[in-house]
Amino acid sequence: MDHFLYRDGILHAEDVPLTEIAAAVGTPFYCYSTATLERHFRLFQDALAGMDHLVCFAIKSLSNQAVLRTLGNLGAGMDVVSGGEYRRAQAAGVPGERIVFSGVGKTREEMEYALSHGIRQFNVESAEELRVLSQVAASMGKRAPITLRVNPDVDAKTHEKIATGRKEDKFGVPIASARNIYAEAATLPGIEVVGIDVHIGSQLTDLAPFEAAFTKVADLTRELRADGHVIRRLDLGGGLGIPYTRSNETPPLPLDYGAMIQRVFGDLDVEIEIEPGRLIAGNAGILVASVIYLKEGEGRDFLILDAAMNDLIRPAMYGAHHDIIPVIEAVAATDQRPVDIVGPVCESGDTFAKQRAMPPLDAGDLVAFRSAGAYGAVMSSEYNTRPLIPEVLVKGDQYAVIRPRPSFDEIINRDRLPEWL
Ligand SMILES: *Cc1c(COP(=O)(O)O)cnc(C)c1O
């Protein structure tokens, strides 16, 4: 459920008509709903009630500080995957003790920065990283709290590019080697073992792969404890999928996910961390664009929008589906007809949908891409020297631009001409 609904024939974000924002801000733009973000965060809080837990929002899915502060104010922790994201979390007011640091390629600089500004734990992904982290921490007179990310070798049955828990994926250490690496960790002067981490992929639409992975983690917890390690915290990653179409998808609910977690880990006396991104942010955001032309081709019409693949890359990159709906509601009896919905960028990959049934639309009309909150704005670029599009946050009847559209001068003046030119 989200808070983007038609009222009096106009699509609203909470209590604000999107026509109003479009007139003030111009198109295209991203628009997020505070109520939806908060609601999704609370679904996870409720799902894990009864267990000691921390819900860490995966910043990489939607990293605007206003969103981070909205969630941080509810007590959310943050999962960061770079020094930049760490700084964003801090800028949004989230204290280090609620920040976990994931990622296969942390640099010494990133480790040092996080250690000096406060960190809940590093989710370490290799023995090599563990040794470097120990050196960095020890040289600062500190011990770095760590979990080791284990790769449980389960197939998350999701898109190739976002599956992370199979043995051929680059993430984590093979679960079979974990005991050896924990044994080494116990000897390292700059390391304090606090738990285990796992994350098997994104947009999972079935609980079975999660349960298979978590069961392996529960077994490993018992083994490591028997070996004498302190395993007091389990980070279970993110990955719960969302419905991208209104009709035929029914991914598991956070409540069922939470019940499964309680079933698998309930008797272990551990603190649970989860790192949802998409499920919190995905359906809390839309992208609003205008039609530039309806181009009539031979046997095929094209709806050419002012948004393009640089603004929302998921269709081009993952073949992802986004529902695209008119901002002015189509009259119920209107005939729909198939169109290709494309952007202005100079490559054929800049196609949002092929032969999508749409009501009649013409130049100047507004459309909204649903489910664009996660992996939308964060993956955008300035390809074709198209300015990054604004982000707008709505709360009730208020809205604010939380990232303005840069001017062309700002973009062009970032280039520097060398002396010889
Ligand atoms: C991407 C990622 C997440 C978030 O995944 P979602 O599918 O957005 O929930 C969480 N943890 C790690 C380590 C990730 O890489």
C-alpha cells in the first residue's frame, strides 16, 4: 500500500496534487511520500517486535538526507556501502552506533574514517579485508567490531545482476570456510567479533531462499559459539521484494518474513539486524514525467517522455517493469492502445516499456512511474548532459524540494580545461 492515489481525477502524493508540484518544480522529478516510508519502516519494526533488533535502512536504495532523517527519527539504523554513504548517514543525524558498513571493497581510508567517527560494526567480506581492518584499527589503538559476511550458496531466484548468495558471486566468504576465518579473527589485535552477516540478493519474492540461508546461519551460530566465539548479533541483510505490478505479484509480507526469522532464530538469544532498502523505499516514490511527443511510427506509436534512462535506469539495466499511469485519471471507458514509452536519449536502450496499453495521451500530459523510489534517483546520471532531476518529499499537505535541479552552468562549469587548450 502507498499514498499515491487519485482524488477527484488527479493523482496525489498524500494530500498534494502532483499537477501542483509539476507546475512549481517542472518535470521530470522524483516524488517521495513520508507516510509510505514511515509505514514501511514500521512494518519491519512490528514484524521483529519481541526480538532484540535494529532495522538498518539500506541507504544505497534511496540516499537523500531528508529520507534518511525521516527514517532516522523513527530510530532506524543505516546500512552503508561506501565512505560517501557513511558521511550522508552522519549528515542526516544518524549516530555511528546505528551505522553498519557493508561492501566487498572497503578501503583503509573508509575504515579509518568510520572507526574515528563511530561505527556499530563492519560487515567484513574476506580474510584479506579482515587483516587490513585489524591493522587499521590497531594502529588507531582500537578494536573494530565485526561480523563476517558468509555466502550460504543458496540461489535467491532473482535477477542475475542482484543475486549475491551463490558461490560464484563475489560476496562474502564461503560458509564452509567461516570457522577458519573466525579462528583467525580471534587472534587479530584490531578485531572484535560480534556476529555473523548474510545477504543473498535483492527483489526476492519467496521466503524459501531466505529461510534456507538463515537456517545455515543459525547452525553456524551454534558451531561458532561452541568454538568459543561471541556471536551476539546476526545481520540478515535486506532483499525482500516488492510488487512492481498492481495485479499478479504477491511477494511475502514483512510480517511473514519476521515470523520466519523468529522461528529460525528465536531460541538463540541473539540481536537481529536487517537491512531492507527496496521494501521501504520502492513504493514510497514515483517519477513524474511529461509527454514531449506522441510520435506515430509505422505500425507502432512512441510516447516520448522528458524522462530517460539516465533518470531511471532499471528498465534498461534489469529489464524491470514499472507501471506507468496518467496523472490525470483516464475516464473509465477509455480505449487503451499499445505504445512504446521511451525517453529522448540517443540509444534504443532508452525504452521504458514496449507495446504498453495506455489511455490516449498527448504532448504536455503528465505520467507517473510507480515503484520508482528505490534504485531510481540514486542510480541516475547526467548522460547526454541531462541535469539530475529534482527530488521532492511530501508530508501530508506539505511538500519540499529535497534536491534541486542543477543549472546547466553548474554542470558545465564542473569541467576544467587544461592549460594547453
Ligand atoms: C543492496 C543491499 C541491501 C538492500 O537490499 P534491498 O533489496 O534493497 O532490500 C542490504 N544489504 C546489503 C549488503 C546490500 O548490498
